[in-house]
Amino acid sequence: MIVLAVPSAFAAGDPEAGAQINAQCQGCHGIIDFKAAYPKVYSVPKIGGQNYDYIVLALKAYRDGDRTNETMHAIASSLSDQDIDDLAAYYSPTD
């Protein structure tokens, strides 16, 4: 049996480092069925278990202004590429 692994397009992050910097994520994304009220009422998506590459792309897009959400832009603006890789490693599945 041949098993093919699809490598990530991004450098591997450190999930332990991501665990140390995830407090600002947990404030919204760690609450089941949380709804934010600014700038409008919307459901905050669960990020635990998301695909590594998706998290990296989303955070970089928020940071760079390619995705719009004032709160996410403010938070992502403070993240380095390594921080983003580490958070993606923390939140993505390990299998």
C-alpha cells in the first residue's frame, strides 16, 4: 500500500509556541456559539481543527488587509510569519 502525504505549502510551525500566544484567539474563537457585536452581529467561527494552510492564509490576509474584519486585522497586524505558523500548528489537526 502506498501512502501519499500532501506537504504544507508553508513552513511548519511549533504548536507549543502557538499555545503560548493563543490567548487573543481564545477570547472569541474558544467560546462555543460566540457571537460578536462589532461591527455587526456575526457568529465567530471555530478555528480548532482547521487546516494548517487555511489558517496561515487567512491570518496573513487579515494582517495584510486582503480580508476585511477590523478586529482580525488589528490582532493579525501584530503577528509575525512565525507567530502565524505557530498558531496554525497549534490549531490544526496533528494527524
